[in-house]
Amino acid sequence: SAWPADADLPNAQVDIAANASSHIAWRGKSFSTAEVGSCQLEFRYLSHHTGDPTYAIFADRAFNAILAATPDKGLVSANLMGNRKPVEQGSIITMGAHGDSYYEYLIKQYLQTSQTEGKYLDKWKLAMDEMMQRLVKRSLDGYLYVAKEHDGKTVHEFDHLSCFIAGMLMQGLHELPQGVVPEGYMDVAAEITVTC
């Protein structure tokens, strides 16, 4: 199993033949928020099709641990510390590497559950509001991009992995009830697409 006994977060390396797993040595006790926050759709779907709830239970445990570690926050640290009741590690906020899939899976989990688990939508909306306020910037040559934050300070870099944001915003506009997502997000999505 990828999950050690009583762990909330899964190990990243799994030897299926040996039925053993380990964490990436160079990360120490640190976990990527995107990595542990992006197995839920697949594991939930596997549980649905096999009739075995175990897969969803483990995946949900990981995501719920992220939510518990980041109450009342939309944008969260790209890293978590510890695999049992993890806490945020550092203050790197990014929609790129180590952050990207976590935000994507917020809205997709809400949609996958026929829009029944409001905690995912609420967290996604809060994250998007904070992203728009704190990270969406315009370059000197006129391109819209999504910056990062390190220790609360804006870092004017646009990670190529952040290009998914345009599609995520459009998914929200097209698949959620009208009025849930601000219409202005469409312009942001279009401009980010141009930048990408």
C-alpha cells in the first residue's frame, strides 16, 4: 500500500511486486501538496467501479488532511510536513509545480460527486478569489500571468504548469450553475491562454 499504517498522506514510491512503499528520500518528511492532492478522482472512480470503498477512503483521507491543515485559507503552501496530521511547510504559494493539481482537483471532485460535496466548491472559490487578488498580474509588455508568493512576497514568475488555470476557470464557468463563478474569469482565462 502507498499509505503507511495510520498515515494520512501516501508515499510517492510504490513497489507493486513487493507490496511495499517508501517516501522520496530527498524530501525528508515533506510532501508536495499537488502530489498528495491529486489521486482522489481516480481512486474514487476505482471504488465506484469495483464496489470496494477502500480506495476512496484512503484518497479522501489524504485530501481531508490537506483541508484540515489549511482551514480558512484558499491558497495553500506547496508543501506539507509529516504524513500524519500534516501541517503546512514553508510559505511558497504557487499554481505551478507542487501546487497545480491540488487546485484542479478541488473543482473536479465537486463535479465528480454531482455537485454534492460543497466543501470542495467552497475551497475552490476561496482559492480562486485569493488567486485573483494576490497572484494575477500583468507584465510590463501587457501579458496577464499568475505569479507566485514566497514568504508573503510576490515573485513575478509564471510557471508553465500554471497554464492549466485557463481551462480550470472555463470549466467552472461552463459546468457550475450560472453566477457561481464570476463572469470576469472568462477574460482572465482568455488572457492567460494568450500568455501561455
